[in-house]
Amino acid sequence: MGDVTSRTAFDDPDTLRAWQRAQRRSTAALAFWGLSLPGFFVLGTLLWESLVGGSLPIYVIVPLVLASAIGIGLSERRRSHVKQMKGILAVYAWQDHPPLKSVHPGDVAHFQLPDPDASSKKVSVVALRYGLGKQWRATMTEARAQGFTLAGDPRFGVVISPREQRKLIAVQPKHPPLTSGRPNEVDEASWRQARAAGIAH
């Protein structure tokens, strides 16, 4: 995505626009699901009264509440990840990563990235998705096949983007550190950088 030699990923205008787009979408999704409960209730009540008559029964209300609650939960989760991506993109520079070996479609979200402090070691990570994820799966498949750029530290948190797209995907380690202090295998400079990005505490 843009010039991978920029001081930080946000120095690339395309990256900044991509993040702003992701932020707008996450905020809009949260607002939609926040308003969906009263909207579903009013619409359901009007339809029920016109078709059946009487008040809306509990077995209709419960699924509406459940759908809204799930939507709000997923949207809030997405918004928190977009916020975390901002910290990563403001601190780390983009780095190029070659294509990954093909895998079974069910494993498209799981892969390994090099350890910043020991290039011979790999860190197992998982790409985060929201909802059914058909478009997300297509984006991940393209990234794996054609290579991608990444910003962050795979031991704490990473953002990846396919080379030919301006889409940001949050990535987290499969086994995050259990300690709140600096792990022994992480050097001081990497730890300070991760803390500055808000992905280490």
C-alpha cells in the first residue's frame, strides 16, 4: 500500500484514507444496530397488527432483541479493533511480506509472521473478521496469494493490507503474552514501540 519506506504507515495518504473509511463504516454499523431495536419493534408491531392483529408476541420480540444485541456486539468489537489499528499505523512503518503457501480454505485466517527480534522464528497469528466474512475471506485469499504489506509486531498486534487493495485487516497473535510486563523474548526497543502503539501494557 503506497510507499513501504514511509516513516510510519500513516505517512502514506492511502493508508490514512483507508483507516478513515474503516472508522466511518464501524461507526455507521454501530449506529445502525443501536437504532435497529426500536426500528425493528415499531416495524414488527405495525406489520403484526395489520396482518394478525393484537400486540406483538414475545416469541417475535426475543429474536429482534437478540439480532440487535449481536449486531451491537460485533460492531463495538470492530470499532475497538479499528481504534487499535490507528495506534499501530501511527507508530509502525509498512513492511513488505511475500505470498504465503496455499492452505485449506478453512485455515485462511491463520498464518505465521517472522519474529521482529529473531527472523528465524515465526509467530502464529490470526486475522480478525466480523459477520459472515465473504468479502473478508476473498481479501485474505488475495493477500495470501499475492503477498501483502504489514505494520506492527506480530507478538502483540499487526495490520495487514493486500498489495493491490486499500483494505486494512486487524491481526492478533494466537497466543498473546499472559504477563503485563515485558516478556523475556522481547527486546526493550520492541517493547517500547509496542507500548507506544497501545498493543502492549
